[in-house]
Amino acid sequence: MVKVSSGDFKGAIKDYEKALVSNTDIDVRLYLSMGSAYKHLENWKTSIVCLDKFIKLCPNEAIGYLWRGLVKSRMIKDIDAIKDFSKAIKLDKNCAVAYAHRGSTKGFINDYKGSIEDLNKAIELIPDYAMAYGSRGIAKYRLENFQGALEDFNKAIELDENDAYIYHWRGTAKGNLKDYNGAIEDFNRAIELDTNFTQTYFSRGMIKLYFKDYEGAAEDFSKSPFIFPCL
């Protein structure tokens, strides 16, 4: 546990493997722990193998399906991830994390209304769930409810002021609401928190075009992988 808390996931995996070999009475949760460690190392396939073993031994434990769903969502296996989150919810109807991630994943397959329903439930269970507000804001944005999206992004940032992704989305919502100065401020903050978030450079460049800051826009577009307009 110390190695996991310090971020030494490779060391933790070696310890788990030794424990599996040396103990005749195996603690099945070692498979769960190994699945989590491999997930943090982004070794998705091996993580799935470990979680499959845990689920086979403990088919009525919601956490196994939840964690496997999280890995599958990272593998962009959205439908399979949703099935796992649904199984976790069937086993534990108060699993807010499963509702939140099923809702977020539904957004990836354009089921925005279903996404909002799940995220509403997650927020009902955990009122201060920043990720759920952020994901619900994105779903509302996709449905062109920009004001509703802005309110959710405001709440998400109130709960977690260091999420570059949500500053980006709030800036985008503000742009659609014609609050261009506010959009620039949020894009600046997103870039300050994550200079590699290249999509934000493109979005900020578009707002700079509105202000006829062509030099600034060109600089931002040069840092973005997206095709930019002719200036």
C-alpha cells in the first residue's frame, strides 16, 4: 500500500505477484489491486486480465465491474464500459462513481440525455462531485444549453479550481454566450494549468480573431494541431 500511495506502481505489482506465489490461501483482492496498478501504468490489457480474474472469483462485487469499466473507457470501448458500469449499479444502486462514469461515457456515444440522467443521479448521491458537474456541463453544452452548461462548469470549478479541461469547456460556453473576455480568461487559465492542452490554443485563437488580434491568433493557431482559418 505504501508503494501505491507513493506512486511506485511497478514496485507494488512485484509485491502483489510475490504474495500470489507465496500464499496458498490467496487474497482475491490482490487481483483487484494489480488491476488498479496496471491501470495507473496504462497497461490496459493486463489490467483487464487481472480484473477479469477478480470478477470471476467475486462476481457479486460492484467494484470489480466499476474498475473494469474505467479501464475499458480508457481503451475507448465505450459500449463495453457502459455495460460494466451498469452491472456495478445493479449490484450497488448507490455507487455514485458508476453513475458518473456511465453518464460521462454515454456522452462519448452522443447519448446526452442519458448522460444527464446518470450525472443527475451521481450528484444526488454526492452533491460535491466535481467530475459529475463537469461532465453534465459538457452534455448540456452538446445539447446547446450553454447557460446550463456554464452553471455546471462554474460549480465544477468551485469544487476543483485546477481542472484545465473544465476551464477550457467553460471558456467555450462563454464564447457561445458572447462573453468573449470571460472566454479568453478561462482559456488563459486552462493553458496556465496545462500547456500541452493544444485544443485550447485553437479556441483562444478564434476569440482573438473576433478582437482582430491577428498576430495573437496566428501564434495560438501555430500551437494547435487543428487546421486554422486563413488570416
